Amino acid sequence: MTTFVNGHIFTGKNETAFVEAMQVVDGRITWTGATAAAPQSDDVVDLKRQTVLPGLLDIHTHPKYIADALHGVACTPPDINSIADMQQALRRSPEFGQGPDVWLEGWGFDETKLAEHRTPTIDDFDAITTEQPIFIYRSDCHSSVGNSKALALAGITADTPDPEGGHIGRFPDGRPNGYMQEVAASQLLIREKSAQNYQQDVINMVNTSDHYLANGLVAIGELMGRKRPYDSLNLYQDAMKAGFKPQTAIYYVWDELKNDPQPILPTENDNLTIGGVKVFMDGSISGETAWNQQPYPSGQNGIQLTTGADLMAAVTFARAHQLQVAVHAMGDAAVQLILDTTDRIEPWLADRPSIRIEHATLLSDTMLAQIKAAKMQYALVTQPIFYFAEDESYRTYLSAGQFKNAYRIKSMLATAATALSSDAPCTPWAEPDSPFIAMQAAVNRTAVNGDVVNASEAISIGEAVLGYTKWAAAIAGLTDSGQLVVGKRADFVVLNQDLFSVIPDKIGETRVNSTWMKGQPVYES
């Protein structure tokens, strides 16, 4: 039994609910209230007026990619501003020169932010080495670039056909240029890399644990669950045995299940659950592959990755297994197809929304009304970090009318269950999954370049915190988490400043002093 007193504890009941003290027994909250009324306890922790939040939940992220990124090279501004910078950074990587079986990895480049204003090619990376394989994620984590060694290991030649839903970039003479556009193409390299490095993947995952806890994240949603070359469930089971702490819900990519619908079994670990299946409707705005009703300046409308019939097949599978369907949809055409295909279907889950629309980047008034009137119970899971870090791309690739429909968070809250998340590391920002930068962007609607993005869609800081706690827990089915109220898990974070009283522009400077899970400290700054 431990009693925490003299705190500024945000309980998460609503956007203004605070208490001074709480008691924890066997990892759960048993009492909350004023310090003067706190029950007697042999173990008392004085919070010294520090602000306390429920443990934060990032319910749309890519921990395997984060694990890769943390031991790879960050190819993001302000340090990396050109292909030449990328080459130098990769040569400085600790893995450089370590032998032909050691991959050089990096993440986060956006060709629009590079001095050369183009995507790196196989030739750029072969100039670094042809002895070691190189793999670099684009900022959206949909696309990537490899060198000749990486492509050779994956068996990719001039004769290799494009995978369904992806494109292998080529020079005019037909030779692969190293660019692997969209997830299906990138996976050709990722599978080869992972097949050779399972134990390293486990080690990398364990090493990310403190990264999450330092950001106050006690629970995460793995939105790229895989069955090949190994089962993501095995990766997390082995990582948790070795010390990985955040509670995790896995969502398996539908493309890997649809032709081989293997049974998805529940786990016996309350820290590890199977959340659902992940469907990709389209790509990204910054990559000009989000599927839009209006064309980009190039004249193209983006890429449709999934048909209505295939989406229904995923829904049928999820209903049979009592799983959620999480649907990636950035473009308005993609969102509209989801709604037109599923809005009259009866929900099949009682404890959470049956369908999550991930990103929900472009939402018109008509779409919002359709969501609100639907028989289906939808959730909207969106990412303020995108307009914070990628404003130039959105201004370049979207019309003025489309831009006004971008990231309408206030309107989302009035329409359906809504949560904030990161999609990390899928954005060109050095702290892609900082919840406090995301909260700041949701509150002040200001990008890093100073551009104000649809100010009328701003929300309060209390609502932003709920988007990472109570509301996220309800959407992901993590019903034990997200609030510091009697009966819930005693997962919480102690902050270095009161983010409820600082000016909005300073919210992103919030840091975590300590993170606690089930009433026990698991991280201290």
C-alpha cells in the first residue's frame, strides 16, 4: 500500500478533474481525494506539487520501426539537409565497416526538405558502401531506399515485378534505382533484413523500453503487426521476457492475412494483447500517394491500395475473431470509400469502436455528418505531429479547400470517439512520438515553421491530454488504463512543469520526471 500526497493529479475523468492524493494497493488505485483526507499508510510519497497525469497511451505507432530508428541514423532536419549530409551521417554510423552482414539503417528523410530536392538513389548509397546493405525509411515509413547490396539480398533485379500495392523505382534503362514506393515494396527489403536479424530485433525492441517510458508512454499500439518473416507476437513475447515494459496491443496487417487467414489467438499476458487488423486504403500526403478526390499538382490523385470488397473481407474476418479494424486513410477519397462501404453495418464489438479510421486527415462537413449518423461505431485516431512537422508538404500538395479540411480535431471530438497518437517514426521530426509536442500542436495549431493550421480546430490542453489517456484507452480497448480513478491500474507520469498553466507554445517543452506502472517506478529522468 502506497499513498501519494501533495500532488496536482489529473485524474482523466474529464478535462478539468484534479485531486491532490491517491492510494495504490496491489498496483491499482483504491482511493483519491485531498491530502488532508488521505488514508494512513506506511509508505507515503510526497509529490511536492508536481503535475501528475495518467500514463500516456500512443495507440497508433510502430515500435518495431522505432526500434530500428533508435539504433539507426536520424535523417531529419536540422542536422540532415541534403543527400550529402545523409552520406556523411551513414559513414559515421557505429555499424559502418562492421562487416557484410551488418545493415546500415536510417529514417526520416523527406526529399522536399533535401537540398537536392530529390529522393536518394541506389547510386547515392552505393557511394557509401556496396559491401554492407543499406536501408533508409522515408519520413512516412511507407517508402524506403536501399543500396545494391540490400536489393541483391532481397532478390530484386530489373526483372522483378512490382508487388501488389507497391512500386519498385527504376532508372530509364530499367535498372532498379533503390526507391521502394509504398509499404508492399518496402517490405521486400524489411523482410530480408528482419529474417537475418531476429535476435537483434529483440534486443533493439528491449532497448526502446526506456524511450517510451521517458515520453510517459506506458501503453502502445503496434499498427504493423506481421506474420512474416516471423510473428510479431513472438517478438513482443521475447522482448517482454527480456525487459520491455509498455503494455502493447498488436494490429496485424491485413495484406499478410487475407490470402492466408491464420487464426489469431489471445495471449495470456495482460500486458500484451491482439487488438485487430490493419488495412491500408492509401499512402501519404507528403509522398503524394494519399488517395484524394482532387488531383495533386502533378495531376495524379494518389494511390488506392484497397477496394471496398477487400475492406469488407477484412471486416468479415475481424467480426469472426472479435477484433477491431484499423483503416489507414489519409486522402478524402479513401475516407469516403470506408464510410460508403461500412456505415450501415452493425458494430460487432461492445467494449470499443469496431472500426478505427487512422489519420482521418481530410474530413469534409458531409463526411463528419455521415460518421455521426452511421450505424457503425467509428473511432478517429489522428496525428497533430504531421501538420506540425510537414506543413510545407500539405500547403504544396493540397488545394486551399482541401487544406481547410485537414486535421479537424475539434470537429472530430464533436463527431465520434477521437484519440491523438504519433504514427512514429513516420514524420520528418527528431522527436516523432513526443506526446507533448503533439499536444502543443493540437492546442495552438501552429507548425514548426510558424504557419497556423486551421486555428478554429484547436482544442484545450485538457482535451489534448484526454486524447492520449482516457479517450485513447476507450478506443483501443485498454479499459484498465487512461484514468487515475478507483479500480484502474496505477500507471502514471510525473512532469517537470504544469502543462495546464504554461502558455500553449511551451507545452512541447514538458518532460517526464518519472514514470510509474502498477504503482512502481519504472523510469526516472
